[in-house]
Amino acid sequence: MESLTAAIDSFNEYFWYLVIALLVIAGVYFGVRTVLVQLRFVPEMFKSITEKPSDISEGKQGVSAFKAFTISAASRVGTGNVVGVAIAIATGGPGAVFWMWLFALLGGATAFVESTLAQVYKVRDEDSYRGGPAYYITKAFKARWLALLYVIAIVTTYGFVFNAVQSNSIAAAVTLSFGMDTMAAKMIVGALMAVATYVVIFGGIRRIGGFTQVVVPVIAVAYILMGFIVVALNITEVPRMLENIVLNAFGIREFAGATLGAVIMRGVQRGLFSNEAGMGSVPNAAATASVSHPAKQGLIQTLGVYFDTLVVCTITAFIILLSRGDYAASDGGIELTQTALASTVGTWGIHFLTVVIIFLAFSSVIGNYYYGQSNIEFLTKSPKALTIYRVVVGLCVFGGALGTVPLVWSLADVFSGLMATINLVVIIPLGGVAVAVLKNFSEQRAKGQNPVFHRDDVPGLRGWDGMECWDGSDPLTHREEKAKDF
């Protein structure tokens, strides 16, 4: 296992320089083209997330903007926020946190573009919508082979590898909490996780959305409140902690021999795994929302990046860095966060975090599963294919509980980097479409209107004929009714 992990880490060391370069190029390019949409439209993000068209309550089509947000948040807010941040700090030092913050701000523009594109090129399903990179690759570039490559990447990454990461973290948390670090205990945890996963994923998108809409906000708020308690108890140490983050971020203060490049890489890797900006995963959830304008969902998913990294990941970082523990001697993982929390609030903090990670990681399993399902359905409508996928997902959830932490996370880095590379290469040339859609949104807002999008408003754009949900036939795009509701 150790030799395999070392080989994968060696590959990641070089591969991720390419990924980081693409993330920077995309973030800067989209930020300039949209005139910093990720900062200018923050108030609009909060307004869009509460919108609920009447068609949703009547059960006619799709899910609400908020429910689509929670499906994506279910995947975002999970072990990446608790375990991933701990690994970043243990291997890259406090400075990794700074680079997580910076790339979240850069990634906000990228998140807007990819989720807006998902809405623009989405398709109608029986009772909802579907969309994502596979759809905008096919409709805008007519490159089904590239769409197929992306489908293979996301199904493997989210359905199998990332779900193994989630169950691995739950097993680690439970075994530490109950002092039963044995293979038998991990097998029991894995089996229970697999059964619970099957119960939910055989219920469809509405059950998935209903589950995440309840679980994610409650658990996330509880974790954030715990973080505030830790900060309050260590308020005098906050300036020192922030100083360490900044100095280590630029190599002014070294951490356990970590080079500046290693610090940046750890921050970006863990940040991307957590907030998913640019990976093309979130657009699969963004496309399911019933909204009157594609830009609305783009703004909502940008807010999701901020909530994930600038809030939840920051809470984990503060819990660890304020503990004054020797995190340099740790391999990271849930154990580091648990012991750090316990050092401040007592041993009950270990059990509290176990409960948090169980719910967050399990909600991530459900969100991850949906991303795979959406792309399986892009390839085939065969119920047999979907059933096989569901069975394999459960097996990966079970198997992940038995694996080692370094190997599972190294594999996650490979596949998340592969997904990001494919998606970024596609959305950079499609940036003009998202910019045109944003301009249309801004013009209507400036007139005091509730923005409604028709493809006829932007003739000549790449893949115009593939914007089938925006031909004016959908009730959500009837401007007269929207004007009355606004």
C-alpha cells in the first residue's frame, strides 16, 4: 500500500502544477470577463437562493433553487471541510489555509460560469431537469467523445473514489471515538453505511433533495457554532494564528520543511476537493434547479463556494490552529481535528465531531451519488445500468471504510485533478456564453425587472440551438407572469 501511495503522490506532484495553472488562468480570465461577478453580485446571490417558483410547489418540474443548492452543498460540505483541511495543515502548514481562501475567491468566478452554462444547456427530464459538463460539451462542441471521457471521470471520481473517502473518514472518526480501531469495527461501519446509502439512493432525486435540504443546514450550523465557541475561548490567540497563516503562506516562516510550492499545492488540492469550483461536478446539481434565468443559479453556486471554504473550512482551520497542538507530527485526517477540538472543549468534542462527520460525510455520499447518476443517464436510460451503478457505489462505500487514509486521499487528488482539467479546458472557450447571459441578467435587473431568459435574447452564441429549455415554452420563462410576481 505504501509503495502504491508513494507512486500516486509522485504523479500528483507534477500533474497538479498543470491543474493549478489552469485554475489560476480560468479564475483570472473569468474574473476579468465578468468584472468580478463573484464580488459585485453577493447581495444578488442571497436573493436568488430564496426564490421558489410556483411550478415547484405544484410538483410540475424540477426542484427549487435552494434544494439544488443543498444537493451541491451535500457534496461540497463533507470530509473535505473537516478531514481535508486537517491534511492540508499537517502536510503544508498554516499557510495552506491562505491559499485555500485565495483560490476560493478566484474560483467564485469559475463556479459562476460553469453553473450558468449547466443551466443554459440543460435538458428536460420526466419530472426535473438534467445538465452538466457532458451536456454542454455535447451541445456546444458536438464532441461526444470528450463528453464520454468526462462521464467516465465523474462517475469514477464521485460515485466510487470520493464516496470511499467519505466512508473512510466516518470509519476513522467512529473507531477513534469508541476506541475500537479494528478491522471488524471498520467492517461494521462500512456495512451500515452501505445499507443506509442504498435506502436513500433508490428513492430518486426528490428524496435526495429532501434529505440534503434537512441534514446539511442543521449539521453545518452546529459545526459552525462549535467553531465560534473555540474561537471565543482562544480569542487572545487569534492574532498569532493569523500571523502564522500569512507568514507561512509566503514562505517567510517555514513549516516542517515544507516548500512554498508544497504549501500552495496542499491548499489548492484540499480547497478544490472541498469547494469543487472548476471541477464540473456542481453544474450537475445546478442544472436541476427551476429558475427563470441561468445566471441566478450561477450566482447561487458561487455563494456555495464561499460558504464551503470561507466559512466551514475556516472553522476547521481555526479549531486546529488554535489548539496549540503539534499538528506537524500528524498525518492529518479526522483524528487531528478531533484531538484539536478535544484540547479546547474536552473529550466530549471527539464524540461531537464524530456525529458531525457521520452526517456530513453521509450527505456527501448522497450528493456524490447523484452526480454519477446524472451522468449515467446521459449515456443510457437503461434501468439495469443504473442498478449496477448503485450496487457498485454501495460496495465502494463499504470498501472505503477499510482502506488507509493516505491512499484514499491520493487517489482522490488524481481524479479530482483529471475532472478539473477536462472541465476547465471546455469552459474557458465557452466563457463568452456565460458573459452574454450575465449581461442579459444585469440589463433586466437595471430596469427593475425579475430577469427572465430566452435564447432569442442572445442569438449567434455557440450551441444556440441546444438551449432547448430557454425557447420560451417553459412556464418559468413567461415574462408576463414573472413581471406580476416580482
